Amino acid sequence: MKENYIELKESRDFGDIINTYFEFFKLNLKSFTNVFISYNGIFIFLLLGISYLMVTGFIGMYNVETGFGNGSEDESAMLVGFGLILFCLVFIIIAALNYSLASSYMIKYDEQKQVIADKKQVWSIIGNNIGRILIFIILLAVIYVIYMIISLVLSFIPLIGFLVQNVIGFALTAWFGISFMVMLNENKSPIDAFGEGWDLIKSNFWKTVGANFILGILVGLLLLLILMIPGIIVGVYTYHAVSIDTAIGESVLAKVIYTFGLCIFFVVIAYSQSLSQFINGILYYSLHEEKYNINTRQKIDQIGASE
């Protein structure tokens, strides 16, 4: 077995799934981050522009409240609102892109049994499945709207409703992620992929929900540590500026620091989409092997042929 390869097609218990995720993440962090930056470059610049709009709007509203400057509160609110609308539109594209990048990366990783160095190989799968990806996203949106309606009803039920709502939410996350892997890896239609994805998770429901819950928390904590760096910089600057009575609303440095801080926050959220899909990619290979035993049979056949 290659040193830079972790066998994905193995039936794993809950603990092994957690360990495999972090081993895979550690081994592929540099390579996948290069893929992420390469295909998200233009969107990072868009997020930077959106951050500038929103920060400008917030600072303008701050100026109005504190009596600095001659800006209009309506104009500032419009900048913030326009920035939020743009962010929502761009983020939908970014989420779909990084969902696809993570899935394609894992498929190529399993095929070549090594860390992927050529980013074009990752994109080739996405390019050949654009139509099905779009249909999948539309179906996902419809299902998610139904989930939001159910969540609204459950919100009126104290405690139990909250618990059920979260279980359904994590189950949907697993179902979507595993079904997406089925569609790309097995060349199935979106509807067939959703059906196969459900077949894979229903017999291991609590394992898939638990893995998404635990790894979601751990990945969230990891990203929170990363965000602490720009957070501390913004916090220290703000504290210093306030302590010496700096007019933050008129400071170019404040606008630059807040813009880059907000942009980094947006980029980390985008990166988290891929990290979340890695969870379901590992679950997909584990559950698929547990159900069909294809890789196990191949190994047995190879042993038999060598004797």
C-alpha cells in the first residue's frame, strides 16, 4: 500500500470513520487546498468586493449614529443590503462548486490511490457532470424547503422538537452528501442517486447522523481556531482605536482591516463546505463496501489467484 494513500473502500465502525477522516484530511490538506484556491480564486475576489460593500455600509451607518461624516443612513443600509444579496448569490455558486470539488477529489484519489497533484483531473469530473449537478442542486433545494417547513412546525414543540429537528438536519446532510457521491462516482441520474443514497444510510442511520454531528463539531472548532487569528487582529485594532478615540468611521485603516477580516470569514465558510463533504465521502465508501463488499471480494480473488 502506498504511503500517501488511505484505503477508502473499507467497512468501518463509528470510531474508524472519525480517525479515517482526520488521517485523510491531514494527508490531503495541502493538495486539496491548492485545488480549492485555484478554482475559487475569482470568487475570493468577489467575496473581497462584497466585504468592502458591507463594511462600507456598516461604517456609514456607524457614522450616522455617532454624528461623524455626512453619509446617508439609507445609502449605507442599501450598501449592506446589496452586499448581502450578492453574498447569497455568490455563496450558492461557491457551495455547489466546493461540494463538487471535494467529491471529485475523493473519487480521483480512490481511482489513482494517491494524493492528487493535477487539479485538472479533479475538474474533469465536474465538467462532465454539470447538467446533473444543476438538477441535483434544484432537487436539494426543493427537499430543503420541505425540511424548513417541517422545522417550523417542530419549533413549536419544546425540547423534543428541537432534538428531532437536529436529527433530521444531520440525516439530510448525510443523505445529500452520500447521494452526490453516488451520482458522480456511479454515473447515476440525480433521482437514482438519491434513492441509492437513502438505501445506504437507512441501515446505518445513527452512524451517519453521529458521524456528521461529531465531525461537524470538531471541524467547526478547527475553523473557529483559524478564525481566531483575524478575529484577534480586528479585536485588538478596535480596542486600540476606541481607547485613543480614533474616528473609526473616518479611518481608511479600519475599513481595510474590517474588509479583509470579513472576507477571510467568508472564505473559511466556503472552505468548510468541502470539509463537510469529505465526511460524507468517507461514509459513502464505507457504507457502499459494507453493503456490496466489492473491494473485499477483489482482495480475496487476488489472494486466490496468487496461490
